[in-house]
Amino acid sequence: MKKKVRFYQSVNFKIALAFILILLISIEIIGAYFIRGLEHETINNFISDMNSRVTSLASTIGPELSKKDDQGQETEDVSTNIQRIINNSSLSDVIEVRVIDDKGIVRATNRSNDASIIGKKNDYTNANDFTSKQEVVFDPGTDKRVNINIQPIQSPTGDANIGVLYVKSDIEKKYSEISDTALIFFSASMIAGLISIIVAVLVSRSITQPIGELREQALRIARGDYSGKVKVHGKDELGQLADTFNQLSERIAEAQDTMESERNRLDSVLSHMTDGVIATDRRGKIITINEMALSLLDVTTEGAIGESILTLLDIEEDYTLRKLLEDSDEIVLDRSTSNQEKDQMILRVDFAMIRRESGFISGLVAVLHDVTEQEKTERERREFVSNVSHELRTPLTSMRSYIEALSEGAWKDEEIAPNFLNVTLEETDRMIRMINDLLSLSRMDTGNSNIQMEYVNFNELISFVLDRFDMMVTNQEKKYTIRREFTQRDLWVEVDTDKIIQVVDNIMNNAIKYSPDGGTITCRLLETHNNVVLSISDQGLGIPKKDLTRVFERFYRVDKARARAQGGTGLGLAISREVIKAHGGSIWAESKEGKGSTFYISLPYEPYEEDWWE
């Protein structure tokens, strides 16, 4: 899949950006130096010019301010003459001019609206100092920069200071002119930058276009398309690279065709194999795995390729790669995730080395066989043989003991002999029942069980079975009560009557066996929209949670000693499960230890209207 390159990630952008950055940085450095120099030169010239003009004005005012009459008193026209000099001075950029005598009295000002201050004490504290001074400050009234010049006014003889000339000039205008110049320079820089961007993009495109075509061809090759050719734009390095790339494409196409044909043959073989196949390199890293192996190991191709075979098979604690290479016998792996039958999986793994003609070992091949069913069948066969042997050996051993006692003379004892014979007959009957149950299960396993289906009133059928147990209670030492909770509606269900009676008998017998004396057995019958459910609850000791899922297994007993003492074969619930399964229903149990157990039977049911039978 072609990954789109964002513009800011492209070579075009990077080349243009580098070019523009170099240009702009150069312009900004030059501009900063230029503006700084211009500012320094302009401000210094302004201050120098203003200083010389203020000094000249002070020297002009000095003779007028020092005029006195014959009695040594100041003449009346002094202030008028000084005001006229100030008005005629026409100092440009001057905001305010004040002439202050040596007593601190304002004698003249250029601001007509401040004429009232003439003849009053000067209010500028910094203008009362008879020292030449120049400074740039911010005017509190306008918050703009102004240039302050304070120049002493000397007598014509130069031997005394007779006053001060205070001049405030507008230097902010010069700073504004510098700012305007900087703005013009910045605008010109932006225009130059824009033109440079266009030029840079055009130049970078002429460089990157051949590279882009090479990339497109590389992507086509990656997709398996070798038909395209890269256009050669010139005889420079990029042109030579494009020509070499075209030759490489042709060589790859030839090699790929050969490899593809071999791979197709190998893939066809691996895909149609019923066993899993894994191939590794000489370091044990997986390079090939077929679909069956992925399914058996429950992994994905991405998760398996490149993984160590020891890790994938989870055998790194017991095996090393060298051990597998030197001793390539089969390994049996138990991949079961729980004790549930559906989660069981057992694999047999056979290993073989991959050798080159030189004898160099270049890898390993592992073939996985799913032997879960074989192992399960073998385990069940062993358990079945063991259980049958054990169940038959117990009564046979008992019978042998009693028969040996009889043969040794016990038959002559009229009190002991009948008891020994009764025990022998009971054990014989027990073996016959067991053999009959085994034959019944065998017929069900092979599908030869004869099921005679008919519609019956299920309420009456269950009541019939329970009535028999109600009659039996008077003949047993253990007393119990059967409580019925049936739906009032007649339920007509298609079943094999005899086999359903056998199932209910089995469950009721177990409920009676394991219920306490005087206990209550509750039978409930109800219907759902597509099932009829029968439940039988007792008040016995209950079934441990770990045994609850296994009570329907053949020969499985929760309490083996007690079950044998009560004459059970261990096959009743197994037969019941097979019978209900043959009817398309289900059977299960719920239990709480110390509170009793409940067995449920669910059978398919389709309700019919009563007039259907008519």
C-alpha cells in the first residue's frame, strides 16, 4: 500500500524551506544591522544638530538677558526681545522652549497657551540646574520619547551664568521614521521571500521529480509489477541512477518468476496438507508456517513469523535448538487450556533437518499432528477397561469367597448356607444388570438403539412413574415424601415411553438413595415456548462443584464406597444422558453441598390445540 507523504515531509518542502530559511536569515541579519546603524546614525545626528542649535540660541539670548540701564537695572524691553528671538528662531521639531533667568523666573516661552507662566517661578526642577545637559526621556503627558536640552546662558563676557535655556524636542518622530524604514525593509523581504519560494519549489521539483519516479517504480516492484520503466531525464547522476534502476527491475523480474513458480508449488502442497508444517532458519526463527499449523497453535502469521520455534511451541524450558537438531524424535505437546473437553488439544510434533547439498544445516522442519481424538479415545478405552474390570472384579471376588466357603463345607450349615447363596445370587444379578447396561450403551453408541416414538400425555406418564414410587415407600425402611408441582395444561410429547420411564426411574432411585430419612423429593413439570422441562430435586448431601460436570460419565461416582454399598452400577446417569440425547433433548444437574441436588430434563415440545386430536 502506497503511503502518502505529507507536503511538509516531502523533499520539495525541505529544499525550499532550507533555501528560504537561508535567504530570510541572511536578509534579517543584514536588515537588523542596517536598521540598527540607521537608528544610531539618525538619532545621533538629531541630538548633535539639536545641541548645536540650542547652544547657538543660548548665545543669542545671552546679550539680551544681560542688558541693564545706567543704574544697573534690567531694561524694560528685555523679556520682549527674548520672546521675539525665540519666536524667530523657528527651531524645527521643537515642542517647547523656555528661557529662565538666574532667579528661576520664566522669562519667555514659545508656547502661546503657556504665556501665563512668564514671570512665574519655573516648575521644571531639572531646568533650574545651570549645567549643560542632554537626555532622552518619555514625556508623561504623551508617553512618547522627547529630547531634553538644558543649556546655560552666559553673560557677554562669559564670566557668569545669567540664565538657562530649556528646549524639549520631538525625537519620537525620528524613531517613527526608522520604524517606517524597517517596515518597508520587512515588506521587501517578504516579497523577496515569496519570489524565492517559487524559485526554490521549481528548482527542488527538478531535482525531486526523478527521485519520485524512482520511488513509484520501486513501489510497483514491491507490488510485483515489473513492466514499468523509469524515464531518464538526462545524463547526470540521477539519469544514470534511473538507467541502473531499470536494469535492476529486469533482473528482479526474472528472478521473481523463477521463485514464484517454486513458491506456488510449495504453497499448494502446504495448503492441502491436513497436518501443520513449520519451517525455520538455522537460528530457529520461523520463516514458513501453513494455515493448519496456525489453527492448531492458535496464532496469526504476523505473530509467528520471526518467532523462535521453541517459544512458539512453548518448549524452551525442556529443549534447545541444538537438542532438536541432534535428537529429532517426536514430541507430544499438551495444548489443553482447561479440563473441559472442548478445550482439550494434544499435538504430536515430528522434526526434520533442512540440509543443503554441502551438508550445511540451514533450518528445521516441524510437522504437527492433531492426536487429540486418538488420545481421547485411547484414554477412554483404558478408563473403560479399567472401570469394567474393577466393577466386575468386586462381585466376582465376593462370589468366589462365598463359593469357596460353601465348597469347604459351609453348605452343610443350614443357617449360613442360604445367606451365602443369596449373596451369590445378588452379586450375579448385579453383574447381569451391569452387562445389560453396557449392552444398552453400546447399542446407543453404534446407533442401533431402537427408539419407538409416540405421542403421550407427558403429565400422566410422569404421574404413572411417581405413583409407583409412592407405593414403594411402604415397603422401604427409608421414608420419603414425593411432592408434585405440575402445570395444569396437558403436555403431549413425542417420546419413547419405556426409555423415558427408565430415565425417570434412574433419577428417582438416586434421589431416594441420597435423600435423608423423611426427606421430600420435589418433581416439577412445566413448559416453555418450545420445550417441556422436568426437574427432580432431593434434600441430600448434594454434589461437589468439581464433580457436577462428571456425574453423567460412565462408572463415575461421587462417593464410590456408598454407591457400591447401595448396589449402583455407575451407568444409570450415562444411559439417561444417551436416551435424552437420542430424543433431541438435554439433561443437566444443579447442586449445593448440604442442601441437595436437582436434575433437569428438557425435551422438544410443540403445543397443539385440543381439536387437533379430535
